[in-house]
Amino acid sequence: MQAPIAIILAAGHGKRMLSDTAKVLHEVCGRPMISYVVEAARQAGCRSILVVVGHGADQVRSLLAPEPDIHFAEQSAQLGTGDAVKACKPLLRDYHGPALVLVGDEPLLRPEPLAELLKRQHDEHAACLLGTALVDDPTGFGRILRDSAGRFLRIVEQRDCTPEEAAIREVNPSCYVFDLPGLWDALDQLQTNNAQGEYYLTDAPALLQSLGRKVLAIPCLPPEDILGVNTRLHLAQANALMQSRIQNQLMTAGVTIVDPRNTYIDGRAQIGRDTIIWPFTVISGTARIGQRCRIGPFTHIRDGTTLADDVELGAFVEVSRSHLEPYARARHLAYIGDAHVGPAANFGAGAVIANFDGVAKSRTLIEAEAFIGAGSVLIAPTQIGSGATVGAGAVVTRNQFVPPGTTVVGVPARPLKPTSSASP
């Protein structure tokens, strides 16, 4: 017995998405769908992951190839899920142990039920263990048929259901644990006598049972975990559910989100306790936000940004790829891009860092307690010394250094000359 591996099916065309992007690469809360499935498999205990690619194979490979525990099998023709899994056989010929088989378009799967399935399969010595779900609306799913004693019989795809079978509420979300190499025996016997004319993986459990192997179906998957994304509507539903999970986790950890319905937070972001997020705020990518910060409303914190503790960003402020030290603040109408902002530095309304010249983005250094006046522009690269003041409407030009304690005004910015006293 070897440590579990995972097979993730990601070869489908996703025609109903009407997209040139491979279906499993469409994003949910900032991450491609398949990334969530890969992470769930890893956290469930899978030591190696085999991704079956087909349509959009190069796109999927480009995303996942840098990850050392991921390998690829290619389904050259779209002949069904059974054929997709069979494409893995050459790579798994010498593998003996459990294989967790998942689909790449169910981003809401969580690792805990998957780990439970792997454990039950091991404890029960089952050739196949299916994770099933009980749902109010089974439309689109294969139905689980059981005998009068409740024992698993087979899976019937919706297209092949009788009216009585279509009314069954226990469904197959395509979440299996198979024992290898035993699965290959069933795959070799698959037929295409179904509505799609394809080799259904869903036929494999019943075939294994007919060979005298032990097959169990366990209703252990929560309904919200099994949403498969086949349309843009499904994608929106997955985003809403994932966003709720992300925000619930943050609020449980001590973050205040004033209006969750009107706030968007990327699942990769980190936010410290006692930070307050006001409505219409967007926090995207790998943003890192410290404790006791005040963010929003209408604030956009973009990927690559780090806010230390006690930073304040107010209405219509955007920060991108920047690091703000403690007590830095920009309370309204400012853009801070590619900058390091020192402790207690302050941005006035309408202040802008012009970090892009049409070809390259440049850095700006703003030191401690500097004041960047209303409507001013800092043209990167530039440096503002500690305690310096950039007057309202001033334009600090490229490569200009404003010395510590200096006040600059005008266009271009020049040091403010002291006013001479009048003669008596």
C-alpha cells in the first residue's frame, strides 16, 4: 500500500462557458478553479496529483507545471470520463494504493470530507468508495441507486434516468476513491451504450461490484461543496459561496467586515485582527494587511501590497504593489503605486504617485512623517525625505529628491523660499 494519490479530471471543453479559456482556469475569488481542487486534494493527504488535460491543455500545464507534485496525462479525444481516467494508466502502472478521483470544476470541495473518504476506503478495504450528497435539486447530477436494504447498486446519469430515478435526491458529485490497480479491470469493460455514447467513469463502481469487489457509497459531502461550474451563472454562484467562506473565516479570526455583501476579499489575502473593512472595498491578490487598520469605503488594495499595523486608507484610495509602514494614512482620493511609505506619512486628497511612464514602472520612497499635499503628483522614481512636505498641487519630477524637513511647492516642485520680513 502506497500513500494516496489524486487524479483530477480537467480535459473537458466547457462549451457552455462560451470561452477560449480552459474551463478549469476560470477564476473564483481570484484563483483558478482547479487550484482549489488541487489544494483540497493535498490537504486531504494526497502525496502526488495527476491532472488529466485535453481541451486547453497548454493553458492548464502552464499554470500547474511549476508545482513539483503535479504530473499530467493527456486525453487525446473527448471520449468520456472513463477514458480520461484510463489515460493515467501508463503513469500509474506500478502504483498500488488509493486514488482519489475528482473533477477540476468543483472549486468548493473542502479537504475534510475527502480525507474522511480516504480513511473509510482504507478501513473498509473497499475497491471503490463514492462520496455522495443529498440535495434538494438533483438536476444535472447522476443519481445513486440503492437496493431495498440501502446497499449501493449503480449510478445513473441524468440523461439516462427514468422519471422515478430522476426524482432521487442522492447524487454523485464525481468524488471517488478507487483502489489501484483494481480500477483498470473495470475500465477495460466500459461500454458506450448510453445517451452520450461515451465511456462513463460512473459505470465503474457497478462493474467492480459485479466482479465481486466491495463498493460503498457514503453521503458525506455537504451540498454547497459540490457545485460544478458549467456556465457563467454557476461561476457567479461559486464566487458568492467562496466569498462568504473567506469573509466568515476572517470575521471568526477577529476582522470586522461592516457589510459583507458589498465587500470583496481575495482568498489569498491576509488580514490582521481588529482591522475594520468598510463597504465597497476590494482586496485582491496576495495583499497583507496588519492589525487595527481601517480600510474603506470604496478602497482598492491590489496584489502585492503590504499594510503594517494601524494603517488607514479611506474613500476612493487605491494601493498597488506598495508597502505602508505603521500609522501611514491616505484618507481619501489617492493612488499609491510601487511605493514604500514610511511610518506616519500622510497623503492628502487627490495625491497621486505616477509610477508608470508607458514602458516601465518605477519605485518611490516616502520616508517617515512626510506629508504629500492635496492634488500633488510624484513622478517615479523619486524620494521624499522624512518630515518633508509636498505642497498642494506640486509636481515632484523624476529622480528628484526632496530633502528631509524641506517643503516644496509648484510645477515643477521647488523648495519654498522663506518670506522676507517688511522694513519698519
